[in-house]
Amino acid sequence: MTMRTRSLGTTGPQVSALGLGCMGMSALYGDADRTEGIATIHAALEAGVTLLDTGDFYGMGHNELLIGEALRSAPSARREQAQVSVKFGALRDPDGGWSGYDGRPAAVKNFAAYSLQRLGVDHIDVYRIARLDPDVPIEETVGAIAELVEKGYVRHIGLSEVGAETIRKAAATAPIADLQIEYALISRGIERSILPVTRELGISITAYGVLSRGLISGHFTPDRKLAANDFRLYSPRFQGDNLQHNLNLVEALRKIAEQKGVSVAQIAIAWVLAQGEDIVPLVGARTRERLAESLGALDVVLEAADLAAIEDAVPADAAAGERYSAAAMAHLDSER
């Protein structure tokens, strides 16, 4: 495997062709193993992965502390290559609930101060609000991040889960390197209006959910028991008839993967990689085993015939169920 690089937009840094999304090491997918999480981050850095993605609200700061510990204990050369992307703004309560989003300039700077401390770094490479705050113009939020850039606390400004109009407003305020948004074989909504705008403006995509939270990994089964703190228990795509319909799509994809001699996860990730040099998939591996499988996608070459076969097996809009609950979908500016 040779780790390739891609640029985060026309204003952003060069990063590895795959990034590591670290959320599952702390929250939302059942209990996680801290030691294995750190070992997985170390293995990713050793393999040439440079982009580590987190959110200050993942485990209420736990994930940033985990990454900070992993960076401190990594060899200096690997630590220096790491570029950390942080999402902020989601409000939590002691019961683990969600209370909206805060994009006020004062809050932006407050969130950044805590993230810098937890991560143990002097700057954040890409900083972005996790969801649009409906009560604060995006220009004010982005303007506050731009002030952090001027002071050296942030290197590049990103966006997350926003629509085309918001992207244009943000880009008119300050240079935007990257938009983080869900993009996968069964989550292709950005192709309609968002991707054309990011390409027009020279903004890259970091694609999360490339395996749709494990749904199209090839490892999820209908009888799998999920932990009480696994949010997939409430995700529409994992419910009832929706789940079986979506797993039927996975079996169709499996046939193509087997013909290529690769795993389902690898062909699903390779499909995202094949959609453009401006797209950097984030893999949410929580273990070294899953990381190794995901990295194997870099060696998968999809010819035109392969892409056509995948399209036939899993057409756009083929998935059953929304990608979030109705309450969560209401917060997605990208869906409006």
C-alpha cells in the first residue's frame, strides 16, 4: 500500500488520501477500548495517515483527550505529520443529551481554547462548526474562526453539513478549505447541489460515513445486538424492513467485491475515492484490524466497468430510511 495525498481545497493543506475519524473511539457506537483506540491511531500514523478528525463534543471531550494522549506517545516524526480537524458547537448535557448548537463568536473562541488544551497542541489544523447555528449568521461564526487563524490558533477554516447557500456565504467571508459531510454509496445527496458549488469554489470534501456507520461494511448482520448506548438503535436505516432492504444492497455489492478479490468495505471506500481528487474519505475504524482493512481500499482500482456495475447494484437513492432521525435531520442545513 502506498499512501497518496490530496489537497484540502485550494487554500488548505496536503493530507493523506484517507483520514481517520476518531468519534467511535469515544462515543455513540457502544463501549470502546481506550488502549486499542490509541493503538489504532498510532497504526494509522505509521501507515501514513495524516488527517485525524474529532469533535469537542465526542464523549464530552474524551475523544480530544484520547487523540492528545495518542499524539504525545507517538514517535516525534509521526506526531509532527498529524493534522487534526475539530468540529465544535454541539451542546450537551450531563445525561448525554443534545441541546442545539452555538456559533456565537465568543463561544467559538471559548470552544477553541478548551480544544487546544485537551489536544495538547498550539494550533488546530482545520476548525469547523458541526452544524449551522440557526440563530447566528454563518458569516459571524466563520469570522470568529478567521480571527483565530490570524492569531495562529487555527490554520484552516472548514464547514460541516451545510448547504450550497451557506457555503457561498461562508466563502465570501473568509477562505474555506473544506466541507465535511456524509458521502457514501447510499448517501449521495451532495451530488445534486452541494458538490457542484464546492468544486466551483475550490473547496474540498472530507466524506464521513463512507461505510454508513458499518451498514455497508459487509460485517453487519440482521441479528446483530447493539449496545444500549449505540445510536444505530435509533437510526432509520437500521430499523425493521429498512435494515433488510439495505443489507440486500450490501449483498449485491458483495458479489462485485468478490469478483475483484476485495472486501465489501474496501470496494465501498474505493468508490468514494474514485469520485474525485477533491474528496478525502474518513474511515471510522476503532481497531487496528478494521483500519488495516480500510487502508486496503487504497490498492483497489475501479475501472469504468466496475463503477457501472456498482451503480447498477446500488443506485443513487437506493437506501431505505433517512440517514438520521427526524429530530437530527431538522438540524441539517445541507438537507434544505
